[in-house]
Amino acid sequence: MTAHPYRAWSPASFTFPLPEGHRFPAYKYEGVRQLLLSHLPVLDTPALGWAEAARLHDPHWLRRWRRGEISAAEERAFGLPWSTGVVERARRAAGGSLAALHDALKVGWGANLAGGTHHAFADRAEGFCLLNDAALLTRHALDSGLAGRVAVLDLDVHQGNGTAALLAGEARAFTLSVHGERNYPFRKERSSLDLGLGDGVTDAEYLNVLRAQVLPALEAFHPDLLLYLAGVDVLAGDRFGRFALTLAGVRERNRMVLRWAKAADIPVVTMMAGGYNKDHALTVEAHASVVLDALDVLG
């Protein structure tokens, strides 16, 4: 293992029951952990405290989820069957992002091998997302004086609707979402900047959007912390994405973002976000590549 100050956080050890054949890609978390173990230390994520979760999420709603006092409709919107394990796993995923935030502020980059749960609202769980880690990190950093201006760059194929809603009106936060305009969620929220793209987007088209619109917008905002949701559901063959990027395109995307952050001397937190490719090995490789690209660019 090359000597460097970096480490990653993973909730792979914290599993929860799923029905046979469920579409949630539980396999990828252990797969990414295993692939990266020879490159950097991978630690078990701590659980996010309930008081920390209540910075943004409704305390009564959190209490109902802790107790399992939720409706069938709420469970359907969440997309996962309720269990004590799934609630604990959500706390572990968000706790990993908070741990990665403190790593980023200390050494310039922190990595959570999960998280990016951008569909969670203050009192509503959607799309496998119970606790919104990007919004929670933003609130934590701003309230604690750890950062004065936070940019959330969401490159998952689905709009970060929960993040946009939770941080609306916060002038010190900039939410930027590049997503499929015709994809889930079908009712979009308003981010600081939304770039909705059509189906079938290729590497060249996508990277041009980053070059021409995303990086200039980040530059104009002048953040002192960047939260990067590095979703790989932009890849061709993703079950829930409609884009057509290659792995090479995704890796160039990552390097463009990371090179910009390095040049601007801005600490970065990377979170996995979505990835549901029909090719499971490609999902794992693509998620792991975000960390490998960070080690290459930042190391």
C-alpha cells in the first residue's frame, strides 16, 4: 500500500434483510471495499447520532422510523422494507459521510464508500434514502464554522431533489445537479443550478457540460468545501439510468472535478450515490474508480 494520509469509510459490514431478488444493489458495498483494501485503509463507518440527524430531519419523524411506526405508503416511497437493520444502515451510511468530512478538512479529501442519499427530505424518505447526508454535512459545516461556503456537486443520474429542498434559501450553500431530465424523480425540486440532460448522453456531451457549465459555476460560487456525489448510474447499461457514458468517461469526469478542487485548494468529500448496472462488476469498478482517481489526482 502506497504511503499517503488518506483512508475511506465503509458500511459494508452493516447489512439488513432484503427480499429475494430485491433491486437494491447491496452487493456493491462489499465489492468496492474489497477492491480498495490494497490501496488505502478502509474503516467501518460510525453511526450518525440522532441529535445530528435532527439538525435537518423532523425529530418526530425520526422517532417514528426508529420505532417502525411508518405507513405502507412511506415504506413504498423509501423502496426498502423497514427493519431495525435498515435504519441502522442509514445511520452508518450518513455517519461515514460525516467522518469523511472531518478527514477532508484535515488532509484535503475524505471518502465514504456509501452515502449520497440525496432523495431524503426533512420528513420523507424516498428512493432508498432515509437521511440526507449531503445536506446534513452542509448544515454541520456551516453551523460549526468549519466552512463558510459549501458546494454540493451532484453527478448522480437522478436529480438531488431532497438536497435541493433541504438547502433552499441557504445562501452559503450551492446545490448543482446534473441529471436526466426525463428520469426519476419525476417531480423535480429547484437546485441552485439544475442541468437536466436528455436520454442517451455520451462521454463527449457530458464532459462538455462539465467543462462549459459545471466548473465555471463552481468557480463563480467560490466554495471552501466541495461535496461530490459521484454516482455511476450515468454508465450505459444502468438499470435506472438513461445515459450512455463509458467507464473511461466516468473516470475523466471524476478527474476533471478533482483537478478543479485541487487547483482551487478546496477540500473534497466523495460519496458513492447511485449505481445499478446490469454488469455488477462494472458497478463495483466504477464506484471504486472514484477513490482511485482521487488518490491519483490528489495524492
